[in-house]
Amino acid sequence: MTQNLLMALSTRSQYQEIREKFRQPVTDKGTILKTKPQSTQKDILSVCCDPLILAQQLTYIELERVSNIYPEDLMQIVSHMDSLDNHKCRGDVTKTYNLEAYDNWFNCLSMLVATEICRVVKKKQRTRMVEFFIDVARECFNIGNFNSMMAIISGMNLSPVARLKKTWSKVKTAKFDVLEHHMDPSSNFCNYRTALQGAAQRSQTANSNREKIVIPVFNLFIKDIYFLHKIHTNRLPNGQINFKKFWEISRQINDFLTWKQVECPFEKDKKIQSYLLTAPIYSEEALFIASFESEGPENHMEKDSWKSLRTTLLNRA
């Protein structure tokens, strides 16, 4: 049974694995000092300047990737924990490729957002880029695409972006503050869970696929299943099976399966999706270099970091 399960999972993973190869590797665009991109260089705004359209294309990608995740993938989390409890080694069964590919998509989107912001030369254009992504995240929230929304916010909260104080001082941050409120991690992401519950209720009574869309923050969804299984025992003190625990895990997985079956109501834009899936993204080091070149270091810690980066680059040269 285990072999058959692994074979099925491997087959389902092939599509994702092939497509992941199209994503160019994280590139270090700051290998030479003072090499800012040309103003004519292609960026996301040259491909799509409408936040709603970009949010819709992100949702299209999310639904496409979610459709490749099956109950077997999710149950690997529980299965792996049981194997650890029994002191057995399950090796690569701990995480299927579908789960890993979806997790990588979140990270790539976050890094792409940071790259698009940090590589802009002029402060005015950089401010526009930040406000654009805030609007995209807001549209994702309205659609019910919480995963892309969280990825965008995470990208803007990365240190190389967050430290651009002169840029942020020009940004109208009211919308961003609302988004961060929804994704506030306090009280176990209480605000997000309330918004997710509202989207789920809307989905149940919806008459159109547009209103049925619910894409949860996948990392939080996985953690919920993990902790449900970790905290609650399989059996009650009297020796009976803890059906309440397994019913709750089953309910959450069933909700996810219902949401993933929603047919995307948005028409695919190949040009936009090609950019989102294949545009080069900066490494963490390159992001800091671009950030420091845009706005110089302001304290001793940043000056030391910038000095260290310059030394590293000069040694490479």
C-alpha cells in the first residue's frame, strides 16, 4: 500500500517538477558594485499596471497549483509524525513534491515582490511600485486569495525593503496598515482566521465561481493540521479512539478539497503569468546591495553590513 501511494504521489508530482525547472534560479544581480538596472529594463508594471488584473492572474496560478495537491499529500504530515513516534525512518516521505512546490511558489512570489521594489532606481518610481503591490495584495484579499496576499506582504516586510525609509515615507500606508492588521500574527492569527471564515461562508452560499474562491495561507493551514495531530492524542484516557480529533482533521482537509475544486473564473493571460513564473529574482545578498545603493546605510549595523557586502563583491571580482 505504501509503495502504491508513493508511486501515485510521484506521478502527480512530475507536472510540478517539470514546471518548476522553468523558474530561473535565484540570481545575484549585485555581483558588480554600482550596476543599477537600466530605466528601460522590463518590470512588472510594464507587463501589467492594473492591480486587479495581476491579483486575478495570481489567483489563477494559485488555483492551478492547489489543484495538484491531494488528500494523500496532506496526510503525509500525519503519517510522518506517527512514524517519528514509532521511531521509524520514513526518509523522503515527510514532504511530497506537490507540497514543496507550492511552498516554493510562496517564497518565490515574496522574493519577486522584493526584487521588483529594490531594483527600481528612482525613489518616485519605487514608491509607485510599493503602492502598486499594496493594491494587488488588497485585491487578492477581496478575491479570497489569502496565500498570495500573505506572500506579497511578506515580500514587502523583508529587511531590504522595510529599511527603505525614504521610500516608505512617500507611500500612503493606510491600505498597507489594514492588510497587516488582517495578517497580524497575534492571538494565533485571529484576524486572518476571522476573514477566512467570512470567505468560507461566502463561498458556501455563492452563485458564481468568483464568489466561491477561498485560498487559505497554506503554511498556516499545514501547521493547523500538524498541531491538531500533535497536541491531541489518538486515543482517549478510556482507550477509545479520539474521533473528535480525526473528525476535525478530516473537516479541515475536506474544506481544502472543496476550495481547490473551484474553477477559476478569470481568463489566463500568458504574458503576465510567464513574467510571474519566470522573471529572475534577486538573492538575499543582491536585495541588500540594491537596497543600500538606493538608500545608503543609516546606522553602524547597516554600515558594517554594507562594508561586508562590498568586501565580498570585491573579492569575487
